[in-house]
Amino acid sequence: MSQTRPSLLKIYWILMKPRVVVLLQATAICGVLVYDLREGYDNGRTILDSIWTSLIVLLGGSLASGGSMAINMWYERDIDPLMERTEKRPIPSGYISPNHALTFGLLICASGIGLVTFLSHKEAGMITAFSAFFYVFIYTMLLKRRTPHNIVIGGLAGSTPPAIGWVAASGQTEAILPWLMVLIIFMWTPPHFWSLTLSKRKDYGEAGVPMLPVVKGEDVTRNHIAAYTTSLIATTLIISFYGNTGVFFLITGMLLSGYFTYCAFSLRKTKSENDAWDLFKFSNIYLYSLFICLVIDSAYLIEL
């Protein structure tokens, strides 16, 4: 029984990987709110400014990131049919031609970069452009098929939204807190992604993609996950003391990071594929919760 061909809009939607994009772009809104609650409202910005800037970074960042995802699917059209997780994507399914997908990706990506650049501050647009370039050329084309540490280095591309939000609201790139927010996502990305690859190891092996579980084995991957979640505790402490956050973030951040680490060390003992999948799902909750706590902390700052 043949599948019903989706509409062109649905195909575009799938090419942009909206669930992945929205997760990270939501942290850009946190960047806007953290700046405004800490400094922006004292410098003449209003709640309407916060809403406007949040819409710009959410839409512009989603377009730029979604366009990069579409370009990624164009580039990986040779290996997507080899993996169960990706074999039904629009290009291998024959719903859209590779050139059509590439053109869409380039146009959408450029539109997102332009939106952030011209409707906020050019510095925010430059960071957005850097992220898109890094994801497409450094992660997708250079690293992904060459090293098991692809996601460690390549994760920088998805780590920048909080800085984009902060800079879009302020025009300032020298503040330390937004870059510490970038650091938390950078350290979060490897355990988040590796917990997924543990449950999809066969796919990557058949496609010849050297993800850590394929090259080094599952036990080594679980040890790496535990190490990176432990580093999130240290990163939370760094943000608390060097980012001048308050007691609320220190307590909630340590609890969240501590529980994430506990789950990661439990995975080392159970070695369960289901537990790896559960850890992947919790990692999403962790990131959202941590940044929401940072926003709340900024609104009701009780200094250490």
C-alpha cells in the first residue's frame, strides 16, 4: 500500500526538523528575558520590546536553523535511506528533489539571518550566520563522517541561541552571562545526543557514521555521558558565581544537574536501551527547566 504524498508545506516543515529547532530556539527567548529582567528595563526597554525581540529571534533563528537542517538533509541524502530513523525523510521518499530541498534550505536560512540582522542588532545576525555556517560546513560536511567526537565540536552550532537572544536585545557581546548560557548547552549536547545514539546504534553503524557507540562501544559511550553530565554540575556552579545569578538558580540548577548526573550513572549500571531513551527524553526537560529557572532567578534576583 503506497503512502499518501504529503503537501509541499508539510514537506518543507519536515525538512526544517521543527522539534529539534524549537527546543534550542526557545533558549534564545530566555536570553532576551534574562537580559531585560537584569538590565534591559533599567536601560529603557519595555515588556513590548521583550515580546518583539523574542518573536524576532524565535522566527529568525528557527528559519536559519531550519534552513540549515534542510541543507543537512540534502547533503546526507546518500545515507538517509540506510537508516530506519531517516529512511522516510522527504528526499529518500521521493517527495522532493535534492535540488529543490537545497534551494529551499538556502533561501530559508538566508531569510532567517536577514530577519535577525535587520530587525534587531547586526551582531545578533552575525552570530546567527556563524551558527548556520558551523552546522552545515563544520559539523555536517567536515566532522560528522570523520570523527566520533563530531557532536562534541559540532554542538557549538546549536549552543548559540541564548547569546543571540541577549545580543538581539542589548547589542552587547561582551557580557559573560550569555556566553555561560552557551556553555551550558555546549556541555549538555553530547550526553543528550549520545543517549539517543545508544538506542539507534545499529542505524549509524549500517550508514557508516562514526558515532561514539559505533566506534568506541556502548560502555565507553555511557562513561562519556556520565562524565559530561558531571561537568554540568560544575558548569552550573560557574554560572552561579561568575554569572552573578541568585540563590534560586544555584539551588534549582544543582538539583537538576545532580539528578541528570544520577540518571547517567544509573545508565552505566543498567545498560538498558530503554533507560538510554528515557535519559534522552529527560535531557530535553532538563534544558528547558534549567533555562526557565534562570529566567525566574533574573526576575527575583536574590544575590549570593
